Amino acid sequence: MFNKIEKNVADQNSEGWERDLLNRLAFASINEQRRARRWGIFFKLLLVLYLVGLLFLSVPSLQEGATLKDEKHTALVELEGVIAAGSKASADNIVTGLRDAFEDENTAGVILRINSPGGSPVQSGYINDEIVRLREKYPDTPFYAVISDICASGGYYVAVAADEIYADKASIVGSIGVIMNGFGFVNTLDNLGVERRLYTAGEHKGFLDPFSPENEDEVAHIETLLTDIHGQFIDTVKTGRGERLKENDKLFSGLLWTGAQAVEMGLVDKLGSAGYVAREVIGEADIVDFTPKETLLKRFSDRLGSSMANAITNQVGGLKLQ
């Protein structure tokens, strides 16, 4: 009898232990599901916040001049940096800002503030041509170029399309010339014992190759190319500046001058800042910036595509107005 009672107690203890274990496992499973659900909600919320942030960054900044100003103002467009496709000083960006500035019915005058060492002759030409077109389309809207630190080469190519050019006395102006540069590594390869192998279809297809010796005919061809583009540059400057240019043998030599010297040479009309031109020349001190604003999202995506193109261009030596 006593042994039977002990067995029953043992069986009950065994069943209680198993039941307790099952309960613990069940509760542990429920808690794990709750934690997984909470983490799921957390990551979903994080994803939503991330998408909202991307949407916020992708919405372009409102142009104050186009949406927030109902009174007369001076429109400003900034041209800053190297003039090149894909840069913030590209023809697409600058032309977009200029069109918006001219088209705004409350624009009393337009200022293009330039701080650029130059860049692509093609991009510079696009901007110059568009300025000429806009001035013809909006003859009652004056247009002025204002130079800050530097307006050289392609920057000046753009500036000459303005009604007048203003600069600071210490600004750097000029560099009316064209340059194509690169390196020659022929002797370097010889010293290293490296043999260059270049295969082309076309007699002069490899004439920009830095590992091949220079060819007199190809150098002459490059010189004619540079001379042709330089002539286009000179014609554009003469068309824009006209009789204001003073006779000077070094005017189109590629040299640079200060803003004060540029006034004496006829490259610049007067000394003054953008604020001065808006207040004293245009007559509207209130300046509204029409420069297109690049979003962070667009900057990141564009950089991925343009970095490779820039690397390839730098390898062959891009043609520049400098």
C-alpha cells in the first residue's frame, strides 16, 4: 500500500514537471512571437521614416522668385564653379534658372553672378546663346553679369552676352584662350621596360594616346582645332563687347587681369557688386535667387553616373576654355 502511494506521488510529480515545462515552453513561444512582432513593427516604422525622408529630399526646393514673391524684385542666378555637363554650372542648370528669372512677371532685372575659372566651350556657348535669345524675347528686362572672385575663360564667354559687366576691383578677369593638355609617358615606359601595344582602325585614331610619341601632323591638326575655337571665342567677345573693347595686343592672349584693369581695357564696364547693381542700377534692392537647387537625393544618384564619365574624360584631357 505504501509503495503504491509513493508511485502515485511520483507520477503526479512527473506530470506536474512535464506540465510546467510545457507551460514554460508555451509562454516562451508567445513571448518570442511578441518580440518578433514588436521588432517587425519597429523595422516597418523605420522603413516608412526612411521613405518619407527620401521623398522629402527628392522634392526640389521651391524657387522663391517663382512662388513667394508678388512684388517687383531683382532676379539672381548663380554661376559658380567649372562649367561642365553634369555640374551645378552646367548649361542645363544655368539656362533653367535664367528662363525662370526672365519669365517671372515681377522681375525688374536679371543678374548672373559669376564665379568660375571656365570650362567647356560647348556648355559656355549654350549659355551665351540662350542669354542672347532671352534678351531678344524680353527686351524690357535688363540683364547684367556680376563677377565675384573670378570670371575667366568660359565664364567670361558667358558674361559678354550681358548688357553690362560689373566686377570688384580685385576680381580676376579674362583668360580669353583655349587649352588642351595631357602627359607623355613614352620614355617612362622605356625605362620600365614596358612595351606599349595599341590597336586602331584609322590612321590617327590613337593621336591622343599619352604612351605614343607625338606626330607632327597630328600636333598641327590639334593646333588648327584650338585656333578655330579660339577664333570663335574672340568673335563672341567682340560681338558682346563691341566698341567698348580697347586696342590691346594682349587682349586675346589668354592673360588675366584684375577687375580694375579689366575696366580700363573694356572687358568690364564698371565696378560693383550684385547688391549694388540691384539697388542702384536696376532699382530693386530686393533680390530673389532663381538658381536651381539640387536635392541631396539627385546629387547622390547623379554622382554615381557622372564619376565614371569624368574619369574617362580626364584620361584623354578635355578641351577647355582657359
